[in-house]
Amino acid sequence: MLGALYWAAPQLDLPTLADGGYGGAGIGVHTPIKQPAEGQVLDVDNRTYNALLPGLRCLGERGLAVLTGRWRSLHHITASPRRIGDIVKAALTLTHFEYRMINESC
């Protein structure tokens, strides 16, 4: 999985937003900056970065929750990563169409 992220970061200018558990994962994987030792305080820019990161990550997590909640076939998918992308694109298109139809009928 991380190999695909390492490739996508420079090739597609596509950073990956991760939680603190992926600290040191490598190029293109953005994680929160750790608090300095011995009571030192992070710089205001680093604190702002740490505050914004979860806000951006939650958008992707919410999108995934909507798709997996609506499409049960995405719960335990075992296809190759390339095929999963095509399947998720199709599910996203159908979900957008479905939401548009609901909003137009109101």
C-alpha cells in the first residue's frame, strides 16, 4: 500500500494525509508534528498544521463512510488496487446521481 503512495506523491502531486501512527512513513505522507520533549512548545505554524490536518482528513473519511455505508459490496472487497479504484469511481458516480435525484424531487 505505501509503495503506491510513494509513487503517487511526486507523480500526481497527490499528498497523503495520515494520522500520527504513520509517522516517518516517507515522502508524500503528511502526519502531525510531534510535541517537543521537556515542556517545549511547538511553533505556531506547526500547531496550525496539526490543527488543520484532522479537518482535512475527515472529509475523505466521511466520503468513505458514505460510500461503504451505501454500497455493501465495498465492505470486504478483495480486488486488486487498480480494480478497486474503478469500482469506487462507479459507486461514487451512482451515489452522486442518487443524491442529485433526491434533492431535485424535494
